[in-house]
Amino acid sequence: MKIKQNYAHILSAGLLVLGLPAVAHAATAVDLGTAGNYTILTKTGVSSTGTTHVQGNIGVSPIAATAITGFGLKRIAPTYSTSSLVTGRVFAANYAAPTPAHLTSAVSAMLTAYNDAAGRKNPNQVALGAGNIGGLTIKPGLYKWSSNVSIPSDVTLSGDENGIWIFQIAGTLNMASGKRVILAGGASAKITYCKTAAATTLNTTAVLHGTVLDKTAIVLKTGAKIYGKALAQTAVTLDASLVTP
């Protein structure tokens, strides 16, 4: 497996520009390491119903391939499987060497990236929007919430291609059905949501840009899309969903 460095422009869940200084403190990128070789990476499994599509690799470890359900896996090589729902390869901890070692390294890198993002200090703003960030426009920077965060209407991330967003969220992150994270001003789609306690849920047809680093589960309901990565310390659940870098 080709190993390369990957960086996530970190987003977590609090998007507003009101009350921010004219020049925000610059955040620095979070290195995903070998976890960046996977579009979906989990420790306890991936499930799908409907016409899901994943662009890139899926990996699960330390769980076995039996925890990957709804993909109709075809074991065409000792080290990986394929699926009609995946443009890439599917790897599990019980496959032949060197897959288990690669997955162990990737999961370790995921945890390192999570700890890095969760441990960032000196946020630009704390409790932005009191946890309700619908309708806000957010400049690059580090944002922190000790509460749940909701996106009941579209939010905009406004910055140039070098802008980095890191969102640290202690509770749940919940996107309402049909709502979107919008990129403006040349902002890069490489964004990460760092969730420290509870699940990330994208309701029906919601659209999120960025990498989700979640300590628990990531749930995409019918037709929801992530343009980025889903990296979960428990499971990822999909329903006719799209996950693509």
C-alpha cells in the first residue's frame, strides 16, 4: 500500500464571523499520517444500505471484515476486497499481511491526529453561536464548544485556499436534512470536525465538506454526503450516502 502524508484543514463545529477580530489567529494543519490513505477508517465497522458510493479506500481495525456489511465484498486478493459501491479497496484486520500492520499504523495515526486536533489551545472563539451555527459565516481559525453543535441551516466557511478551520466539539454534531456547509472565497474542502464525546449525524441529503475525526460514531442518513473523510473510533453508518475526498 502506498504510504503518503496527508494533512487536514481542521473544522469542528462552530461557524460564525460576528464578533471575531479583523485578523484571526492562524491555525496549523493537522497531519493525518497514514490514516489519510483511507476515505473511511473505523475501529468497529462500516455498514451501508442503499446505493452508497465511497471514493477511496475503506479500512477497519482491529475488527474483522465481518463488521463491514451491506457492501457485497468480493475477496479477490489475500490482502483486500473490492465492492461495487467502492472505487478503491477494502481492508480489514483479518486479511493477509501486510494489511494488518498497515491498518494498525493507520488507526494509530488516526488517534494521533484526533489528539492533536482535540488538544489545540487558544481558540479564536469559544461557544460560537451558543452551539447553533446555522446561517453563520466563519473565517479560518480554531473554534471550541463544550456543548452540542447544530447546523439547522446552511453555514459558510469563507477564506482563501490556505485557510484552516479546526472545530473542537465536546458533544454531538447534528446537521439538519438538506442543509450544507458552503465553501466561499476559494476555501479548500480539506476541513476536519474534531468530535470529543458523541456522534456526528448528517440527516437526509445534508452535505458536509471536511474530515470528521470522531471519538464515537459517524452516521450519514439517506442521501447525505461528505466531501472529505470519515475517521471514527467506533463505527460509520451509511444509507445511500456518498463519501469522497
